[in-house]
Amino acid sequence: MKKLFIILLLMSSFVTVTSASAQFHGYVRGGYYRPYIVHRYYYYDPFFSPYWYGYPYYMYPYGYPPSPRASKLDQEIADLEHDYSQKIASVRMNHSLSRPERRSRIRELRHQRNEAIENAKRDYYKS
């Protein structure tokens, strides 16, 4: 009985040691890895201060940075790209044309789009 108890004790300690060594302890080649854990966003914490932990948005109202405004050139380029993407999509869906004809029209539309964008840039920087 005593031998059986010692064998069970040794087996349980062996299982415990091997399972503990299989866990990731945070060491990676080249240094120690500290996992990033987000724990302050799911409940109210009266001691949380945005000035701790390098909080980057403490100077903005409501904790959000101001969104950058797009220039008129950026808006115009986005409009041109959207318009030409719609035209290209309609040509792609037009199965009444043969495949080589569709490809040539798509190529022409892409060329026209690039020219329109270059003209918009030229006009913007000219004025």
C-alpha cells in the first residue's frame, strides 16, 4: 500500500511539472514578451485616469482625436475614382459585348480616369 501511494504521488507530481512547463512563460528569443491585455474598457473604474499609461487622446474632447479633413483635391480625386469605378463595373457586367471589346473599353476607361486625375491635380496646383 505504501509503494502504491508513493507511485501515485510521483505520477501526480510528474504530471503537474510537465503540464506547468508546457505553458508559455513569456520568454521569446531576443527578450521578454509582455502580452498586451486590455482590461479597463468593459466596466466602470473610478480610479482610471486617461493621463496614466501613456493615453494619447487626453487633450481632445470625449477622448477622440480630431479627424483630418480632406482637401478639395482629395475629395475631387475620390469622386473621380468612384465615378470611373462605377463605369468600369457597368462595362464588366455588360455581357452583350464580347470579351475583347469589354477589356478594351475597361482599358479606355482606366486611361480616361488617370487623365482626369492628372488634370484635376494640374488644375488644383495651378490655382
